[in-house]
Amino acid sequence: MGTKVVKLVFLKELKDIFRDRKTIFMSLVIPLLIFPLLFYFMGSGMDQSVKKIEENLKVAVVDSGNSSLSQYLAGVEKLKLVESSDIEADIKNGTILAALEIPETFDADIQAERPANLVLFYDNASQASQMAYSALTNIIEAYSKTVVAQRLLARDISDDLLTPVVIDARTTEDEEEGMGKLMLSMLLPLMLVIFSISGPMGVAVDLGAGEKERGTLEPLLTTQAGRLSLLWGKFFAITVMGLLSTVSSLLGLMISMRQSGGLFQGSAVTIEPITILLIGLVTLLLTMFFGAVELSISIYARSFKEAQTYISPLMLVSFIPTYATYLLDAKNIDTYYFHIPLANITCLLKEFLAGIYNVSHIAITFAWIIIYIVAAVLFARHMFSKEEVIFRT
Amino acid sequence: MIEIMELSKRFKKVLAVDAISFHVAKGEIVGLVGENGAGKTTTLRMLATMLKPTGGTAAIGGYDILRQPGKVRGEIGILFGGEVGLYDRLTGRENIEYFAALNGMTRAETDASVDKLIRLLDMEEYIDRRVGKFSRGMKQKVAIARSIVHQPTVMLFDEPTAGLDVSAARIVQDFILHCKQEEKAIIFSSHSMAEVEKLCDRLVIINKGRIVEDGTVSELKAKYRNDNLEDVFVQLAGESNGN
């Protein structure tokens, strides 16, 4: 009777969920679309604003001596030299991005081979102004090099003298893929934890508090089906829906990483099948854990609204260890991190993505996940068998 | 069929049901009457094994509610008032079949029982449509079919007509009489005296968790020398409240 009832409840819940267009849209369609859209707009938005600033660097040059530098600057295509009567005010209000003050003695100093001083004004609270600042320093650096080259030439010395060592940097990963992997090792563990919480949430709320609110729980409890069988059926349905939702979010993430013009500029990352398998397993277990916790909270709540209110803090609390570790470097994670709840999950996922399969880290983390799941299921069972919880109205 | 023995339930400091005892025979309708909070729903929930008694016990169809709760649930059908508690996204038939399967019926038994109930309650036209768009009366019929699909020997009705319009209430009342014809033991809780007088063979009046009267309608009327059952009830409730 037991497993038959579990299967019966499981299939009924899935049928019920798949007939609910709203839930399907929220938990499967939106996660699939959100990342491609988000990253596309973020990427193209950033591209456009960068281009706009780069092509139009409005800079004021105050040059009392009409120096060779200001003539050099006038020849630089991306600079747009403008007049300004009040440099600081104009920078502050964004009329110009930066300003350069060239002293009267500039050319004379250069001629005499004395250090020539310049004053560069910019707004360090503005991204555009900072871009202008770095563009200007690069241009001045290039100008300096031409001056040095002339000086060396005058002394009949090769400019190789200035570069005694030449570095040829070679990366272990294809350069683009390395960048993509770094982004992925920071982003994916964080995202997977978030998906494991948000994926089963809607369904967990519906199958506990929703059942109470609609008045279907009480008739259900009068049938011969044992409460534990009902609980297991619901728990598996929540896990399946949570996983489907996570898979759909991941597909969205993969699409967004491959789309050109997006934030990742189509930097394709190849992940080994074994890594995908391990990541999938961790995600499954984590979804089971959160599914059980959310079902417990949901069965305690009197209504949908109450359940959602109680589950939100769970999300916030879970973010702390997850965010705290998301910048860690996968290749140097201390073992004690693998004993911290959720931090261990992010760390292990990071290692997997970096191709590290440390047996003791895997064993410690999996042992902990199993403990979390057993504890969460026992908690759900406790809640499901308590009269005060079931009849809390 | 139903034997209640010194049944009690305490919620923390409140004694909701205080050592009540009564019995219901086959084909008998017993009205469980009392004001809101008197302990009617708690009693029915204990009989349905949803709540554990803190004292006493009860036997249903020979099964003890403490020792054989699963068997007891197989013997009882429950119909609640208020929300019908159906799954809106399932069809009427699927709702009924789900409960049949949860009660351990085979496919063949379920089909036979569901078909019979569809004809009995005249639901052919809409039974395969989703419940979400049903009228209240249609939903009520599905809920009735669901409560009896596993052919229980005992029926518990917890204020089943609360919030129903006249015709929907009529459907429920006819169903209760149908159950009596089928020789089921029935407990019917209500606070409508007219309804109780119309349907019940016997009355158990409870107040603050205790039984204050147990007898047939005519016995009670004779005892209190009042032809109006509502007056008798108000008098009894007032007396035990110390008014």
C-alpha cells in the first residue's frame, strides 16, 4: 500500500501542476528566458554606453603656451577638445569628462629634459570620466614614449634598452574560454544554490499551504492513505518540479553564454560530461533538501501568503554562506569550508568546474548533504504528523 | 456500529471534549448538536482518526480508533461543510477516482463505484470537465460522491449544509437519507434545529465538551414539555452555561 500511495500522490500532484499554466510559466518558461534576456540587454547596454563614451571623449585642454602636446592631442581622433571656462564645475555636471592643464613652461621643460608637470582633472565618481582619464593617460604615455625615443635617438642608443625583459604569457586555457570559466566558476555555484531554493518554492507552497487554503487537506487525511505516504508523494513531486525548474534556468544560462552580443560575448565554455553529472547530482540533492524544508514551512503556514512570508527569510539566510564564498579561488579552498552549510556546496561546485575532484572534499560535502536531507525530511515528517500544525487555521 | 467510550480531547489548557459516550446503530442518524466551539468538530475529527484522543476511545465497525486507525478510515466517509475541498484542475471523475485509489480500491472496483455514483447523483453531463468551473451544487455532488466512493459503513457529516443555498442543501439532505436507506450508521452535526428535526432519529446535545442530553426528538420534547426543539436547545445550553 505504501509505495502505491506514494506513486499515486506523486502522479496526481504532477498532473495537477502541469495543468496549471501559471505555475508552468513561472517555474519553467520564465527561468528559461530570464538569463538570455537579462544578459543580452546588459551586454548590449554596456557595449553601447562604452562605445558612446569612447567615440566622444569630451576633454578640455588649458594650454597657456600652445605646446607640442596640445597639438599632439588635437591629432588624436577619439578626443573631442572643447573650451571650458570653469573646468571643475563642467566636469562635475558632466559637460566635459576630464581636463588637462598644460603649464606654459611645458615645451621648455621637455626641451631641457626636465620632468614636465601636467594637471589632469577628472571625476572619480563617474564611470565615463574615469574612462576619459584612462584614455588620456594612455595617450600621454604614448606621447612620452615618442619623446623618449627622440632623446635616445639623439644619443644614438637603441630603444631596446628600455625593455630588458620580454614576457610571453601563455595560458592553460584558451584565452576566451579561461575568462568564461572564471565567470562560470563564480556565477554557476551561486546560481545553482539560488535555483535550488527558488525552483521547488512555488510547488512546495501550493502542495502544503495551498492544500490547506483550498480545504483539500482535511478530506485527504480522512482516506486510508498514511500521512507519510502522502508526504513522500508530495516531496518527490516537489523535487521533480524543482529540478525541472533548475534545468530550465541552466539552459537559459547556457543560451545566454553562447549568444553573441550578450554579456559573455559568446565565449563558449566546454564542460566535461563527468563534471555535468556531478554538478547535476549536487543540484538534485540540494533541491531535495530545500524542497523538504519548504514543504515543512508550507504545511505549517495557514495560507499561501503566510508560506511565502516564511520562506523568504530562508532565501536570505541561505545567501550569506553562498555569497561569502563565491569569490574564492577554486584551486585554493581550505578543507574547513566543506563543513560550512551551503558554503561547502558552492566550494565543491567551484572545484568541479575547475576540473578538481578532491575525494575528501567530495566525501565531506556529500556526507553533509545527506545529513541535511535526512534532517529536513524528518522535520517535514514531524510537521506532517503534528495536529497543531495540520489543523493550524 | 459506532461506539464512543469516555472520549476526551484536551488542547493545552482547554478541555474541548470531556469524556463523552454514546453509540450509533446501523441505519440510524444521530444528530450531534451544539453551539460553535461545543466540541462537535473535534469529536468527529477524533472518530476520523485525524486527531488523537487524550482520553477514552471509540470503535467503528469493530475497529478501535487508537489501535487500527487505517482500518477505521476505511470504514468511514466524511462530508464537511463550508469549502468543498476539491482539486479545481482535476475533472470531477479524477477527483473521485483519486480518493477511491487512496482508499485502496482496485481499478475495477473504482470504475463500478464511480459509474454508479455518477448515475445516482445525475452527473453524467459534467463529470469529465474540470471542477474549477463547476457551480456550487455541482461541486457539492462531486464532494458527496468522493466521500462515499469507497463504500463506507459509517458516515460522518460535519455541518454539511453550512453556507449552502436551499437546493444545494437539499441535495445533501437527500444524500443523508439515502445513506440511511443503505443501512449506514450516521452522525450528523449541525446547529440548525429544523434540519436536525427533519433528519435525525436521535439527538446528542453537547455543550462545552460535555453531553447534556441524549434522546429522540419526541423524548426531548416530552421531557421539557416544549414542542419547539429550538427552545429546548436554548434552554439546555443556557442551563449548562449557568444562565
